[in-house]
Amino acid sequence: MAEQTVNASQKQNNLTLKHRLGYGAGDMGGVITLIMVSSYMTRYITNILQVPYATLSILLLIWNIWDMVNDPLMGTLMDKAFAKSEGGRNKFRPWILWSIPLIVLGLIAFYSVPTTLGGMTTVILLFFLKIVYELGYTMMNIAMGSLLGVMAMNDVERTTLASARGMGSTLGMFISMFTIPQILGRLGETPRGYMVAAIVMAILGGIIIFIHYAWTEERALQVADDPTEEDPEASNVKFTDIIDVFKNNRAFLALCLHSIIFVFGQQLNGTTAAYMYADVFDNFGLMSYASTIQTVLSVVILLLAPQLVKIFGSTDKLIRICLIVGVVLLGGLYFLLQTGTVTAVMYLILSALGLGMANMAIQLQWGLVSESIDYNEYISGKRTEGAIYGTFSLTRRLGQTFSQSLAVLIIGWIGYNPELTNQGLSQSAGTIAGLQVVNILIPAIAYLLSWASFRFIWNIDNEKRAEISAWKYGSADQSDVDALND
């Protein structure tokens, strides 16, 4: 019976349509609320509540530090709570349910601060309401990401869920980016406008997150034996366990290096894209088409991802292929830029295709995070999805924080002069050359280094997958290894 279980888990995709839709709903609901904060918070705080920019900068610094610390702490808390529970089989789904009122009420309250308060009272209220929302969002996000590891039973299922998450995120972003401007356009950028937008996004996001809770299932925990019954040390989850993960888990180390490097390049490109379209090609309107091309490309690859994994053999190989294609396209674009033969349309197509291919590393990486969690349990005897996923989320925030600050400094270093743009004049040749380096060359190098982390540091192959599956579910014979290698 054990061997039959292993064979089924390795060779079949037993996820139902309900599982796939339910898992994708997590990022969809979360992103719907997150866009309200990430894209509109600054204008709301400064323009509506009249908070000075200097005060806001201090708030942002404290919030960013809290966000970075909050992720691994929340993940470890989930691990410790489950290790101390008696007979509970749902490790992450309860946290998703508990997060919904924090997200919904926190977001609505944040955008409902009375304009009559003013001064330090407004600042203090904003500070704590943002903490409430972020606590709920982190609770949901860490539980959702960790949930993949106990829903998927093999590489194909991991890729399927990662694809569902990418589709959900894409759809959630589209809904929020379309709906919020419509509400603010009708009601104006007023306290009432922002409050109504927050209410709509919070309630819609909360409903979709509840669907995520209701339609997902912690399947792996129902199959695997309870590790605490066999090894008392397995229940001894400590905050310092993550240090051992970095020391002993090469797969997780590869993912963290990839995350920091990739997000660094991605943020540099995103920050300077508007400058390329407006100042280099004098066609800012084309920028909207770039996102359309990337979205269509992402949707197509995500839909095909489970079949592509079967063709190429594993998710990490598919990611490497997407990364190297992206590097070649971006590298070729940079070379053409040096010859002066690139038109705005050529830049649009080549950069969108190159970035779209490279970005598949982000869309598909979630299955590999789950795989590194299985590997860590295999080598350490401890199941710590929460701490590992939380720490991985921290590496993404580190890359974002560093690159956002550096991008702003680089734009000044290369001599960008906004007055020239305001007067309809061109930037200097040196400034344009600098923009090309930051927008295309550095991201291409970052994506190449990301590829290298999977090629030379990632150490889970199909033989190792069969060993982990045999250890986790029972026993496997050589036919299981052969099936994974086919």
C-alpha cells in the first residue's frame, strides 16, 4: 500500500479544479487589497490627511522594518503553534481564516481616518491601523505560501499550484488597477472616495480569501505520519532553526540568492521603465502595451506550465530555460541599443518578451520553495514550512528595499535633469546611456546570476526527489526514479 501511495503521488496530478481555483484565490484576494495600499497610500496620507512628507518617510521606514521582521516571525509562530497542538491536522488554513477580519477591517479603518483629527493623533492612528492590516496580510500570505507544501504531493502538482497562484495574482492586480481608478474618478480624490474604494476592495478581497480558505486542503498532512510521534525532537521548533537551514539546505540557499538578485534587477527595471519610454523614446503611452504583452505571455506559460514540466523534467529546469531566454533577449536588446538602431516599438517588444520570460522565475518559484521545505524535513527531521517561507519572503523584501533606494540614487548619479523633460528638451547622451544600463543591462546580469544559482547551487534532482518521496510516503523502487527521469 505504501508503494502504491508513492507511485500515485509521483506520477499523477490529483488536484481537483476546486483545489486549483481555491489556491489561486489566495493571491488574488490578497493582491486586490494590497494594491490599495501599495499604489494609493502615499497620495491618501499626504494629499487627503495632509501629513508632511518628512513624517511619512519616517512612518515608511518603520513600517518597512516591521514588514521584514514580521515575515519570519509569523512563519515560525505557525510552526511552533502546530508543533505544540494536540491532534490538529490543519496547520495553515486556520490562520488564513483568522487573517480575514484583520485585513478587511484594518484596510477600511486605515482609509476612514477622520480628516478633522490632524497632527500627531492622525499619525499615531495611521501607524497602528497599518500595522493591523499588515499583520493580517502577513498572516494570510505566509500561510498561503506555506500551504502549497502540504497541498502538493509531487513536482507536477507543485507547478500546478504555483501556476494557479500566478494566475490569481495577475487577475487580482487587473481587477484592482481597473476598479480603484474608476471609483476615485467618479467620487474624486476625496476622503469619501478613498473610503468607498477601500470598502469595495476590502470586502471583495475578504470574500475571495475566504474562498481560498474553503476550497483548499492540507492533503500531505493527511498522508504523512505525525513526526512528533516518532521523534520528539521534531516538535522542538526554535526561532534559531533557520540558521541551520541556511547552513545545510543548499536548495533553500539557492532560492534566497535568486530572490534577492532577481528582485533587485526587477525593481531597477521597473523604476526606470517610465524614463526609457518618456525620455529616451519620447512615447510614454507605449508603456501600457508592455504590461499587456507581459501579462498575455505569463498567462500562456502558466497555463502550459504543468505540461512543460513534464516535457523538461522539473520546475527548476523550466525556470532555467525561461531565465536564459530572457537574458538572451535583454542582452540582445542592449547590444542593439548601442548601435542606435532600436525604435520605440522594437524596445517595447523585445523588453516585454525578455522581461516576461524572466519573470516566470518568480511565477513558478513557489513550487520550489515547497520542494526545499520537503528537502529540509528530509535532512533535519523538522517540518518548518512557516519559518522557511517567512524567511524567503524576507529575502524578497530585502531585494526590494535595497533596489528601490538605489534606483533613486542612480537616477541622480547619471545626471538626470527633470527640468529638461519639463521644457521638452532631451537628456544628455551620458544620461541616456546610463538609463540603458540600469534598465536593461543590470537586470539582464541579475537574471543571469539568478540562472546560475539554480544551475550551480540548487541540488535537488529527480533521483533526490524520489528519495525524499520514498522517505516521506513509504517506499519507492527504481521504477519511480525512472518515471521522474522520463
